[in-house]
Amino acid sequence: MLVGEIRNQINSIWDDFWSGGVSNPLSVMEQITYLLFIKRLDELQTVEEARAQATNKPIARRIFPEGRDGRGDDALRELGGLPYEDMRWNKFKSADAREMYRIVDEHVFPFIREKVAAEGGAVAKHMKDARFAIPTPALLAKVVDKLEHIPMADRDTKGDVYEYLLSKIASAGQNGQFRTPRHIIQLMVALMAPTPKDVICDPAAGTCGFLVGAGEYLRDQHPEIFRDETMRRHFHDGAFHGFDFDPTMLRIGSMNMILHGIENPVIEARDSLAQDISGEAERYDLILANPPFAGSLDDEQVAKDLQQVVKTRKTELLFLALFLRLLKVGGRAAVIVPDGVLFGSSKAHKELRRMLVEDHKLDAVISLPSGVFRPYAGVSTAILVFTKTGVGGTDKVWFYDIKADGWSLDDKRAPLLTDNKLGVTAQLTEAERGKNNLPDVLMRWADRDGAEAKRARTDQSFCVPKADIAGEGAYDLSINRYQETVQEEVVHETPAAIIAELKRLEGEISEGLVTLEEMIG
């Protein structure tokens, strides 16, 4: 959790961009990502230099080559350009504003596009299209100075700083579709309980929030990962895979992963619904995702192997088909879908629901409040939890109706409780549980094969047998289909009592009419 002083420093940087003429939140985030990447390159070389000095060996990995880059003004060209050493953050940060701007614009950005990007790496490979878009030397100098003074020495602070920057995108009301609320991510990750051996994928990665959440869970719950070299290398190099087709998201998502301490995540440029996935099929143990929905693709845009799973052009259904293709047998998923997926009446809707229930194991349907994604979307959604089996396995489905997630459900999304009472691990009183259902979801999920199976359908959570869901062939998964309300007892009066009451009213009316006639007379 960031302290107020650091939040204020970040807010100040954001305001500087705004007043300096960069008003698009995504552009601000992208330019900050570039600067953090440049700063990180310098830090990596500093580490390599310290290691070489300590071991009395040559530098194993030189990020900034020796020599000059061949760029610069006429005087520098005569000397062969600018020394690569002068492109390091620790060198140019002390230059005056105009000189700093010239170095970053003419030398540093071409360097990361042409040399660093060519070497690959989680973020570097997405830097080939990096464009410097800070308009003035004064703004660059301000931002560099403020980033330099934000304490980001440890992994936790780096990650929290970047998370807070990402939250600014959502709070600005623009491009918020790229960001699922952090506490909803934490809930879904905790439901799935990733293991150190899992290979985890988000095929609509965006800012990589789900992958970051899975990484944080593994750090907290499985510290043994970092005492075993094989597990440690899997964590850094093989556990996390994300796809996106937006170059900006690829850069931002990769940086988010790295600042959260995951050295080499596999974040790839891929249109998940359009490209053939034969090389990725049945590769993943766990999928966590909140894919874009309410879209429709032309038939020729949809990958043929997805059309073989289900014949549809709707993106929300195609993503479900994709998840089933990507998962290994025994693999599991927790994904967000719009409510229409749960009860839609088209042939494709029914067939996908039938597949989940009959061909695989549908574990849970968790209804989310309609305000969860405000201010940029008010659509009603649910979390589907399922396991790919290929041979069925659904005997009952657990339903939970989340009514409160700890935040107001209007456009302000203001916290309803103090920080320590928010999220999935909070210890809450009975009254507080009414404002934050998330810890209760986890507690009841853990007991879904025990007491939960006996709950009445009037409760907030309950189980529904497969036979009831399959009943009429529609495989309706809407919680409203099965949830029952408590009927208040109504006292029915006898016909005689009703007649007596009508006569009483008739008498009062007649008496009133007589009085009125007397007054007129």
C-alpha cells in the first residue's frame, strides 16, 4: 500500500503531463512506461557492473555498448556520435532541460528501438515502435526529476507505484476497459489457488493484471518457489503467458509484470480470436481472464479452429471456445462473462452452456454487482469457474450472488470501509460483511462440497444439481432462475370480513353525503 506522500508525487507527475499538453491518460501511461524502461536499463547495467567488480570478471551482459552511436549534431558526428554511456539515466538526468531533451529524443529512443528491442526480452521486444511524445524540454525535466525522487528500490513499491499509475487510467474514465478492479482479480486468483507448477494464461491480457495477481499469490502462498532453482526459473520464464494485439498494452502489461518482479514473462502480440492457435492448444493449466465482450466479428475474421468448437461471431462466446481449446485436460479457468452468456437463447449460447455442463465440469457461477466496472461500463457480469475434462463431471453447480464488493456501485466507486477491511482477506464483523462479500465468497467456496450443498435457495449462495440445469435443454445459468425469495406470510381475510368492511365504508360514505346535503340545504 502506497503512503500518501508517494501518491501525491505520482498525482503531481500526472498533473504535469496534463498541464504540459498530454491529456490522453493512455498516452501519459505509455510515456511514463518508456521512461521507467530507460531507467531500468541503467539499473540493470549498474547491477552487472557491480557483479563484474565483485568477481573481478568482465561484464557478462553489457546493455549500453562501449563506443558511440553515430548520432548527434555536427560537432558530435565528427567524434562518432554520442557515447552510449551518456544515454544512461544516471548521466542525462543531471543535464539541463534542453540537452536532456535532445539526448532522449535523438539518441535514447533510437537506441531502445534499434538495439535494445532487437535483443528481445519481456518489454524490450515491444519497444520497436516506441515514440517519444513528451512535447517540451521543461516537461521532460520535471517528470525525470520526480520519477528519480519516487522511492522504488524494492519490488513491492515498484509494483504498487505502477498499479497506482494504472488506476489513474480508470479513474480518468478513459481506457478503463483495459483494467479489471484489483480486488476482483484477487478474488478470482484466490478461488483458483495457482500452484508453483501451473502454466497460467490470459488471452486478453491488457495491462496483465490477472498475471500480476497470480504472481503475487504465488509469492505469498508458496515462498518455497524461490528456494528451488527449477521452480524459480519456471516462475520467471515459463509460468506466465499473456496475449494482446494492442502494442501499447503489450508494453504497459510487460512493464507491469517486470516491476512486480517477474523477470521474463511471455507477453505476445496475438489476436486471440483471429489467429490459429494450434501451437497453443491444450498448453495451459490455468486461465484467468476478463475478455472484451458485446462485440461481433465477421466470419472471415474468426479462426477456423474456434468455428469448429461453436458457430458464432459473438466475441464473448468465441472467447469461451478459445479458453476450452487452450486448457489442458484437467486445466481450470475463472473468467468474467456478461450475463447474456448465462441465459442467451441463441443456438450458440445454448451449445456452449451445454458443453460446459455436459462435456466438462462447471464448478461455479458467481454473480457480480452491475456497478463493478463503473464508471466505464454498467453491464451485469458473472464469474464462470470451470474445469476442462472432456468427459463431463458436473454433478452440481455452486451459485453465489455478490451484492457488495466493498466499494460504492455508482460512478464514484468510493470505498465503503477502511483499507484494512477491503479485499478478499479482510476480517469483518457481520455488519461489515454486508458491505464486502468477498471474504465470504472464499469461505463458502472452500465448503462447497460440505454445508454449502445443503443451503436453501433462499440463501446468498447455494448449489443446484446438474439435472435441474439440464432440465429443459436450455442450460440456463442465470442465478435468478434458481434463487428463491422468502415469502412474507400474508393474512387472508374471509369473504364475510371483506363484505363487512365494504358495508362499513358504504355507511361512512352515505353518512358523509347526508351531511353534505344538509350543509347545502
